[in-house]
Amino acid sequence: MQLVLRGITKRFGTLVANDRISLTVESGEIHCLLGENGAGKSTLMNVLYGLYQADEGEIELDGVVQHFTGPGDAMAAGIGMVHQHFMLIPVFTVAENVMLGNESTGFAGSLDTQAARERVREISERFGFDVNPDAVVEDIPVGVQQRVEIIKALSRDAEVLIFDEPTAVLTPQETDELMEIMRQLKGAGKAIVFITHKLREVREVADKITVIRLGKVVGEADPKSSNAELASMMVGRPVELTVHKGPGNFGDEALVVEGLTVHDDLGRVHVDDVSFTIRRGEILAVAGVQGNGQTELTEALLGLQAHVRGSIRLDGSELVGRSVRRILEAGVGFIPEDRTTDGLVGGFTIAENMMLNRSHGEPFVSHGSLRLDELHEFASDKLKEYDVRAPGIATLASQLSGGNQQKLVVARELSRDLRLLVAAQPTRGVDVGSIEFIHKQIVAGRDAGVPVLVVSSELDEVVALADRIMVLYRGRVVGVVPSDTPREVLGLMMTGERPEGAVA
Amino acid sequence: MSTDVSMPIEQTPIAGVTTIVDRKPAVIFGLATAGLALILLFAGVSDDTTFRLATPDDWAELPAVTVPAAPTAWLLVLICALCTAVSVSLLLKERRTPMVLVVVFAISWMIGFLTWAAAGASIPMVGLLAGSLALAVPLVFGALGGVLGERAGVVNIAIDGQLLAGAFAAAVVGSMTGVTWFGLVAAMAAGMLVALLLGLFAISYFVDQVIVGVVLNVLIIGLTSFMFSQVLAPNAESLNNPPRFDKIDIPVLGGIPLIGPILFRQTAVVYILYVVVALVTWALYRTRWGLRVRAVGEHPQAADTVGIKVNRTRYRTIILAGAIAGMGGAFYTLVSVPQFNREMTGGAGYIALAAVIFGKWDPIRATLAALLFGFASNLQGVLSVIGSPVPSQFMLMLPYVVTIFAVAGLVGRSRAPAADGVPYIKG
């Protein structure tokens, strides 16, 4: 099947998310759509999948112009999508999820579950997926959930498969397996659209690469191009992909965590007997697949978790049991993993957001009233210093791009006298330019002698920033290893294996 | 560094689930047992209590059971105490109190209480239970409507309004036509109309569902009260004099001792109820329609991506739910009382809502919960008739106390449909 997108334009208000994008995808080919977050890749695919209607342009399958009014039409035409955030119902079984919307029924609309289970088994066997049709989706690992998404598309006889940022939630091993699956599907004659911003993956599987920037196609690239070439095409200027980081100048052990255990209200343990130390001027990076206790660990350091056992000592004084405010006063800076819910107040101005962690007393508050002049001066300075691109300090935080929002958070946290910096997913959903900048700032903090804990689900980021790497799996420390540990070893550790000799 | 020798972390004790066992059953058992024991200590009784189990038309007449009140009650307190002890020891071993124990405890406690409360008199058990069912019928209809709506992701606070509108429509149409079935159909239509309004605001205009529901209730109370005083009262003979459904004694089944007179000597509406409970349960879990309803209530976006029209599904479901709740309303005017009265549901819709939650959004469990509430209401009536020592004001509180304990205490954690109460906005 041949898929042609011709001159697709999609506007949201004044924002042009897709500007006359054209694309051709053939059967038996993996076509990569490369672009930064916010470049308009997902919008384009949602247009193709019928979730959005294009303002201009047309979609053609095998020479026939299509008019999709909803995903149902797209599916009927043979387009299947593996969504970035899986479109699976957590409390349903695999078979129920696969048949939903496409149910075979018997008497009076009663479900033929048996047929659906057979279908799952059959597809699962054909591609070697190893998926149990009766498992409840919320109980199976993320990698398997993704296969359920693929089965869902295949069970509807999809000829064009769209993978929207499929590797974001996978371990390196699962990513390799997914690449293998994509090659198999290609071998079976499917047309595959692979959306990503990860250069390594593109070069590994792509037959064709289309680069999108700011809603426009900037050109096609050769799969044999180097990382640097692809990156500069994606960003529009030469980019430094490596973090420049001098040898560390490590001081005493500043943060000592011992036997830290965190559980939630339901009694599930998320952090299990974790112990580690960070020296002054050292970056400890935490690697691990999302959901292995990283969030709870960082929140426990900030005093945001309710059920914490063990000890967290910063410069000799105990933090467990202190209120968040006391912990902040002890000099802990925190870049939360979700800036829009935990890092910023969207409806506040840049200036107001700048003082969120300094709302008690000097310099911005005196006798219960705000000292706006001091605040505005401070905010304007930091805006320049941290390269936050905004019309002014009165701009609302919600109006900034992801990268600028994140720089605002970084500015606020790093502009205090810190004794510890906790950075959770510091560059998630941030453009390459801002990533460069934020990394530099974190390294600058380290060089100034601040101990830093970085949590990231991007292995590249972990390796780039770390002086030492701690791998978490199911809430436990698999090991703490040097930053030059090979990626394969780290990948293995992220699945809970402990390669002998690798663990310090 | 070698990577070929490795130790899977699974071989070490893994992080996982430490069950935090709910303390509530043990505590409630203890308090309830102590309460009953205190009553017996300070308001002791010496008479006998008689439980009457038979009605005239049974196949075989069960004898009336007469027991000495005090020793029997104390024996049951002892059983309750045993249950409590088991529950506490399970708690200490970090295990849950099984449902069986809860049931044994509840029944023992209830019989112990009845023995004391009815000392020196006799309790008509058949009347007590059959009356409970009668009081529970509107609650069950309402709860089923509630379960359906919430499973599709629409919180329906307006159950009470649907019951009241149903009662009103049934009374008026029933009186005008003289046919009970027309009254029933009118009640369903009225319930659907309320559901349509709820859908319009909650689904199409994204208004907060709780607020819409409350406003609808107030609206229906106002409307029906106005119509009652201005239209129905002056023309009571022609507009508020509905015919009533007769009791149908099902042959054979109706003659089973104890059970027959309770379940199978009822009106057609109650038989419809049995069918509706079964149908809703089957449809929700075993049909394509049910799968889709549950899907839009759990993850509407996922449903949308497989081509299910989310809002259309929600509309259909709540309108059907409205029809069911409306039938519950008809029960008031076509079965219980022979005319419509101002605010005659007395907040039953809210109790039905409690039954939805107590029943964990499951039709069968919600039905059982509604039956429990019906029992609590009827107990109050029966005990005041036979002249129990409990002050009537306290007895009037009983259904509501049971509701609070049930919902807050014994339910434990229950999980509502994930998208319950959240309007679906595309994109």
C-alpha cells in the first residue's frame, strides 16, 4: 500500500502546527519522521489517524483520496497507530482491549471472547510476541503493553503502522526488540511510519528519513548520515551533542542516604532499602526505566512522600521527618519531573514563579507584603542569565515553550545557595538547544561544589552528565557504577541483572 | 568486566506489595459487639421472643420459634465476640477479614438485637423481609441506573430527581388513562427526560456533573411540588388517583416456605426488577454494548481511538439508566402509595447513590446494598409497630446510620471507573 500525504496544513488558532507537509510512504519500508518535541510530528500523525481534521491538504491511499472523520475511518482504511501514551484500558484483559471497537458477537450482541483470544494468540505467535490474551493490561510490563497495541492494529488488518515515539518508555533491550519487530513487520509488507527524536534509533532502522522543524518539512536525510548532521537538520543549526565536563573535584560526602524505604498509601513499596552517598562537586545520575522508584526517591528527598523510613542526611543533619519548607531551607534545590504540574504555576507570571521557593521573608517579602521592585529586578536579571526567551517578566508561565519553562525552573532553583540539587528528568520534552543549556548549568553547579542527583530515563543523558551512575530496578539499587560503564551493561542492569564485576 | 555471569534481582527478596490490612472490620466488630452487650447489661429483658416464619398459603407451615430473650441474646453476643476475636487475630497476622465472617457477624448481631428489641412480643419475619424488599425496590432501580451511568463515566446525582419525576409521571398518566402499564411507561419517559437534561449539561457542555445533578434534583422537587399543589391537589380525583399493580402470586414458587411469600408474592414491577438486574449484569459484562460502556467510563480517549463514539455511547447509556431509575419512581405511586405526594421519595435517590458506591459499581453488589438499606428502613417500621424499647427517633436514624457505616466503614477501598465524572473533550 502506498500512503501519500499532500500539503497537509493544520492550525490551532494562530499556531500553525503543520505547514504544507507532504510525505510518501511505501509498503515494506520504514519511514522515519524525525523532529524535536513540538515540531508537529504527532499532530501530523493525528491528522492521518483521523483524530484531527486537516485544514488543507489531502491524504491518499493507493491513489484514492481519503476523508477521515474519525479514527474509525482511518482504521477501516488500513491505518493502525501505536500511541505514545498507550490507548489501552488498564482494567481490561489483553483480549478485551484487542477486540474493543471491533468485536465479534454472538446472540443479542454477546461477546465472542473466545474468537478474540484466538486472534491474539495467532498474531502473537506469528510475530513471536509472547502475549497472554487473558492477562489484565495493568499487570503486564510496559514493553508487553506496547505489543498489545501492535496486536490491536494488526488484528484490524492494518497495512500502514504508525509508531509515535514508541521507545520513550522502553529499556534499551526492549528497544532493540521493538526494532526487530519493526523489521519483521516491514518484511511482512507493512508500511511503517516511525516518529522519534532519537537519532540512534533512526539510523538503525530507517529506510527513509524526513526531518520536520517548526511544522515544516526541512528535507529528506540519508539514513547513513552522521548523528551531528541529523541533529543540525533537526534543530536548524550545528549542535553540540556531548556535554563538556572537566574532571571532577570531589569533596566530602555531603548527602548520605541509608536504608531509605518509601511506600504509598496502599502499602506498595516503591523505594526499597536504598543507600547511596554523593560527594560535594559530584553528579550521581540515576538510571532506570520509568516507574522503578525514581519519582518516589526524588520526592522523598524533598519531603514530599508520606511514608518514609530510613535516613537522609545532608551535611550531617537529618532530613527525614522535616517539612518541605525546612528541607528547602537546608539548601535543597529541586527540578521536578513534571514542570507543568509541580514546577510552575501556569497562571502566574515569570516573576511570580521566580519567587515560589522564596515566599517566606527576605528578600522578596517584608512584613507580609511583596517587595515587587526587588522581585522584578531579580526576575529580569535571571531571565537574561538563564536565556529564558519571553517578551518580559510579566508573561504567564503557561505561555512559554517547554524549553523556556524548564529554563525558568532551572533559573529559580539554581539561583539560590544550594547544598544539594535534585534534578528529575531535567530535559524531558525540551528542545535540543535548551537541553544543551540546561546541561551546562547543571555541570556548572557541580563545578561550584554542589552535590547533584540527576534522574533521567534517557540513558544518553545519564551517561553524559554522570560522575557515577546508580541503576534502580523495582525500587532497589542494582548497583552504582562508573560513568564509563558500557551501555549494554547499563541496559542489562536496568532489567535487574547484576553483571559480575560491574557493580561497585 | 564480564557480563555473562549475572544474578537476576528476582532471586533476592523483591520490592513489592506489603498489604496494609484494613483495621476497620475488627474495630467495627468490636464496637458493635460491645454496644449490644451494653444494651443487654443495662436494659436487660426477661421475656421470651417469638419469630414467626410462616404465612397461611405455604406448602408446609414452619413452626414459630420461641426463645428466651436474654440467654439467646447473650449467646449471639458471644458469637459476635468470637467473630471479633477471629478478625483481630487475622489482623495481627496481616490478613484480611473474609466476607463470610462479616456476613456471620452481621446476621448474628442482627438476630441478637431483634431478640432483645422484640422481647415479650413476636416478630413477623416474613413481613419484615417482604417489607424490606418493597422498600428497597426504588433503591435497586435507582442504584442500577446509577451503576450504568457511572460505568459510562457520568456521575448521576440526579437519581432522586429521576425517581421523583417517575413517581409524578406515573401518578398523572396512570390516573388519566387508568392503565398501570401506561403509568410505568410514563415514569420511564420522565426518567429519560431528566437523564437527557443531565447529558446535555454534563456531556455536551462539560458542566460539573455533581452540580448539574444537584440542580436537577432541586428543579424536579420544585416542579413536582408546584404541579402538585396547583394542579394535582385541586383535581385529585382525576389526576392523582392512579390504579395500582396487584400482587401476583406465582404458582409453586410463591408457596415455598419463608422464601415464597417474600420473593414471589409481589407485583409485576418487582418481577420486572429481577429481570432488569439480571439483564443489566449480563449486558454490562457479556455484551459488546457493555464492553464499550465500560471502555468509555475507564479511558474515553482509548475508546475514541478505536472508533467508538464516546459521547454518543454515554448519552445512550444514561438515557437507558434514566428509564430504569424512572421505573423505580413508578413503584411509589403505582404500588406503595395510591397517590403522588410532595417530595415523596424522601431522598431515596441519595441512598441509591450510596448503594452504587457500597456496591463498588457492580449491578449485583449494588442491588444487595440497596436491599440492605431497605431492610434497615423496614426494621425501623416493624420495631415501632411491635413496640420495642428503642426510642423511635433513634430508629428513624437507622437507615442513614447503616448507610454511613456501610459506605465509610466496611467498603474499604473501592475503585471507581477511572473516567467517572470527567467529561470527554476531544483533542
